[in-house]
Amino acid sequence: MRLTRNSRAEEAIDAPGLMASIPDISLVGAPMALIGEGGEFLGANRDFSSLTGFTEPELKGMPLCMLLENAQPGKGASRGKSALTIKNGPAAHVSYTITQAPGTEISVLTVIPRTEARKLEEELTAKREELEKREKYIECFREGVLKMITDLDRSETELKGTLRNLQETQVQLVQSSKMTALGELSASLVHEISQPLTVIRGLTHGMLRTMKDSSEWHGKVRLIADAAARMEKIVKHLRTFSRSEPLVLSPVDINSVVKDAFLILNEHLLSHSIETILDLAPVPLALGNPNRLEQVVINLVTNARDAMPQGGVLTVSTKEEKTNGNPFIRLMVRDSGSGIPDDIVGKVFDPFFTTKESGKGTGLGLSISLGIVREHKGEIRVESVKGFGSAFHVIIPALSAASNPG
Ligand code: ADP
């Protein structure tokens, strides 16, 4: 805006080098005016004129206090609220700022009608609130994501655990369905074979008694009698396997079971150059069947013997253990024999799995033992290193006071 020269304004503007410092307010899109050193209007832009209703010539020379009652031009900047005189109308309420143009005595007055100022303030507050809301939402979202990640981690661990359990259950299921099928098959086989076997055994024994040792047939009949004896052994195994004998459970001392088994086994082991270490700690009673548990001991020890054909050391130990506060009895049968190769260790409990030569192994010892131990709500675990021996652990729950009120 070019200032129309008059009175003190002209003097101010004529001061050397001053023009360069006076701001051009004509292009600014807000009501603005220039105020001289004495507080009089020097000029105004179009917005200021349309707000006040005074033309620029009318404004020139007018004292500032005639238009803005509270405003005081002076050195530096000032701001405030005031009533603004409007030509032919009621005064308007405005916010104003007065800033001194650098290096001059001239000030720039800017006014903002209060309603507009309030609107701006309200918009600012609304924007600030919106921003706070968004910040809270982002914080909340962040916490949600963190929780989801933690939940996901937990779910993954749980899932892995469930999968492991599922795999174990599947293995047990396969094992138990095999056992059930074989149990049924064995029951009918035992029934069919027992009688003819008794006949064969009775007859061969009768024949052997009447034959001379040197006779041509004596050796052949002896072979038949031995074969029948082996078959009887298998039938005896199968009878247990098919559960044709009723299971009667009573409080059992596992140490007595082991000692009873060794009454039969001791001599036998000695004749195979096997040194036996019995390490039987005092253990609580278990609810069990002593005959079947003895069979487990005999099966495990017989396998240990077979794994040490050149002799070795057999250790049988018992001890009490607690898992989650529940008492268990751990019976361990360890040998210093051949060990079990990694590729077959998972199969040793399978019915009819045997690595022994034909006629020696039935492949039923461990599957029967596992079946018996499971009847006692227990487990069998095997540890083995090929070439260094094996250890079979039988873990059976102890008879707690709660389950044995009598
Ligand atoms: P069997 O003794 O009639 O073969 P089992 O079910 O008792 O049947 O054993 C299955 C197989 O497990 C055995 O043939 C043998 O390969 C292996 N095994 C069991 N116990 C031992 C052991 N203590 N040391 C080495 N191998 C063993």
C-alpha cells in the first residue's frame, strides 16, 4: 500500500532510509493498519476498512484510541482485547496486536474480530482434543498389539505342548489297540493250543521214561519234548498277555517282589558270569499284583542276561520318588550289555518285536511288561547306549494314605 502523504506521517515517511522498513500491508488478507509515532492512523488496508466502515482517507490522522479504546501504541509489541469503533454500527469486540516496524517509529496494528478469534481457538482446542484422542488410540493399539504378541507366544508354547501330548497319546493308542487285538487273538490261541500241548508233553514224557537213553528214538522224542516245553513257555506268556488270569490288586512291597524273583534268578545269573548288585531302598507299598510284578522283574532281568552273553554287571535298584508331591516307586534294571541301537529303541515295546534268534525270543516280554505296568497305572522308560548297556525304569505310583483307608 502506498501511503498518502500528509502531516506527521509524511514526516515519518520522509525520514532517510525509512521507506524500506515500512511493511506493505495491502496484500495481507487480515485487517491491518499503520500507526504513527503519536498514535494516529497513517493508513489501513482494504480488510481493515471493510471491518470498521472507515475509508482509508477517513482513517488517516485519526487517533488510535478513537477506534480501539484500550490500545496503547508504544515501543515493542503489545496485544490485547478491545472494543473497535465501527462507523454507523455498534462496536465490535476484537483481539489486536501492535508490532513496531523495525528501525521506524511506525507500528503495525492487526485486529481479529473476537468471534473469529474464538472460532480459531475452538478449532484449535478441537484439533488438540482430536490429537490427544488419536495419541490415546495409538497407545491403546500399541498395548493391544503387545498383548496379542504375548498371547500368541503363549498359545504357540501351549500348542507345542498339546501337539507333544497328542503324539504321545497317538503312540499309546496304537500300542493299546495292537495290544487289544493281540489280547483277543492270544486268548483264543491259548485256549486252542493248551490242550494238545498237554497231550504232547504227557505222551513224550511217558515215552522218554519207557525208552532207553541209547535208543534211536530217544533223541528225537527228547527234541519233541523240548519243543513242547518251549511252546508251553510261549503259551504261559500269552496267557498273561491275553489277561486270561483275573487281575487282583492288593498292597505290595516291590522290594519283596524283587527278592522273590531273585530266588529263582540268582543261580541262573551266576552260571552266566553275571555279577548282581541289589540296591533296594525302603519304599512305600504299591497297589499291585505281586505275581505280575514279579513277571516284569523276570522279563527285564532275562533281557539283561541275554544282552550280556559274556557276563557283566546287573544292577537292580528301588527308591522312592516324588512328582508334584505324589509318591512313586522307581525300580531300575541296568545291565552292562550290548545296549540297544537307536533305530530299534522305539520298537522294543512292540508285540512280537525281537532281535533274538528264532526259538530264543518271542518278542512279547517287554510288551507284556508294559501292559502289566500300565495296569498298575505306571510307566516303563528305557535308556540305552549301544555298546555300553541299557537301563529300564519302572515307575509305579505308591499307595497313598488317601487311596488306602484300610
Ligand atoms: P524278546 O526278549 O523275546 O526278544 P522282548 O519284548 O523282551 O522280547 O524284547 C524285545 C527286544 O528288545 C529284544 O529282542 C532286544 O532286541 C531288545 N532288548 C530288550 N531288553 C534289552 C536289553 N536289556 N539290552 C539290549 N536289548 C534289549
